Amino acid sequence: MADGALNLTFDEYLSAKIVEKAKALGVSPQELATTLLDQQFFDHDDFTWTNGDPRRERTTPADFEGARDWDEVRPEFMALIEKTFGPE
């Protein structure tokens, strides 16, 4: 298995479900199975995150560089909309 290949055998029910869902999504059954397994076994701790762990909740605007509160931005935003599209 040095090349990353792995052969799996699914029962009839699971095979039919994978084929059905893959067809609905417009992907191959192999691609769907790979994606689902990737999601199931993905572990954030296996990676080094350059912008910090994405699981960490950012709760204040100070966590986002250059972010401003909506109350401060809204008047500018509304003026831009009015300038672009005209008054309501």
C-alpha cells in the first residue's frame, strides 16, 4: 500500500447508497467515498495552521485585522449603495 491505494469491499446496501448519492452529486462513487472518508478521519491536530487553529472561535472584531463594528460601517455602506443604485 505504499502508493496510497486501498481496496475496500462494501455490502450491497452501502454500495447502492454510495452510487445513488454520487450520481445525485454528479461525482464518481470513488470520489464520493474518498471525500466522505477524508471528512471522517480528518484531524486538525495533524496540521500546522499558519493563521492559528481554525477551531478557535473568534468572538471580537479585534481578532480580525482591520475589522470594524457594523454600526461604524453601516452609514458608509448605505451611502455607497445609494450612490451606486440611487435612492430607495
